[in-house]
Amino acid sequence: MKKVRLNIMALSHSVTQSHNYAVVLGEEDGKRRLPIVIGGFEAQAIAVALENMTPNRPLTHDLFKNTLDAYEIEIKEVVINNLLDGIFYAQLICEQNGNVIQIDARTSDAISMAVRYGCPIYTFEFIMENAGVILDEEEEEKKPTIGSKSKRSAIENMSLSGLEKLLEESLEKEDYERAAQLRDLINSKKTSDS
């Protein structure tokens, strides 16, 4: 089966399930997104690695990485390999002394390890067809995105309350990619104001 490479596009609160988060994976060579609902602790583990933060004590995923490193086991890739009854399944594809080892994992844990190892995340076409979301090109063109040169200055000059309102609207629409961009802009404005 042909694999589809994914990148982490956003990590934010889940609008559909309170007290949960969503990690949004984006198809590397396409417009499809794969939203996966995860718990708060799992979101924190991914966020800590994405932000290159070093906690005072190692998190479980850091401990696991340190253990794998001690035994010279390297995670080469993560594969989200199945979707059953709305639950995603994943595997860590590891290598030790030339031997390939496949380890079953929760998808959130696999993503967290992928970030720590800087390894690629893949899935299969049938998963993208069943759970992927295709972005509407017209909607993408209409809304002001932070990446758009013509709209960037207008958004960057908005007030903090205006940006927070746009963030809420993006979360309500489950547009996690835009919400992440707005969150980053809000955080940078708060930092520069203090």
C-alpha cells in the first residue's frame, strides 16, 4: 500500500469534544487534513516536544526515548496504519543494528515520539479517504490568512481582542490550522506588549 506523508499542522482544543484536544495532520503534497482527537496529557506531550521545551523532569515520552537511545534503537518513522470504529491505530517503525522492529502504539504517543525523533509520519490512502477532510479552496481564498502577503499586515495590525475573536471563530469552524496561526500571533503580541 502506498503511504501518504503527513505533517503536524495544528494542535488545539477540540470543539467537538470538551476537555480534549485535536492534533491536525496535513497531507504533505495535498490539501487534505487528518484531525485526530487526543487527551490533554497527550496534547501536552506533543506540545512540549514541538516547542522544544525541557521540563524539569523527563516526561514519559522522554523517558521512553532515553531508554530506546540507551539500547541503540532508533524510530525511523511512524505509521498511522488503521482506523476501526473511529479509533486510529499506529506503529513505531524502529531499527536496531540493521533489524527493523514494529511496535504498536496509541496514535497520540506515536506522534509524540515522531516529534522527539524528528522522523516522518505516514498513513495510508484508505485512512485519508475515510477520515480526511479536504479544505475548500474558495473558503481558503476568502478568509484572510496570516501567510497571505496581501492580508498579513491587516491581520498583524488588528487589536488583541480582534485577533482573539478571529481565533474563537476559527475554533468554532474547526479550522485548526488557521487557529494555530492566530494563536501564535496572539502570543507574540502579548510577549511584545509586556
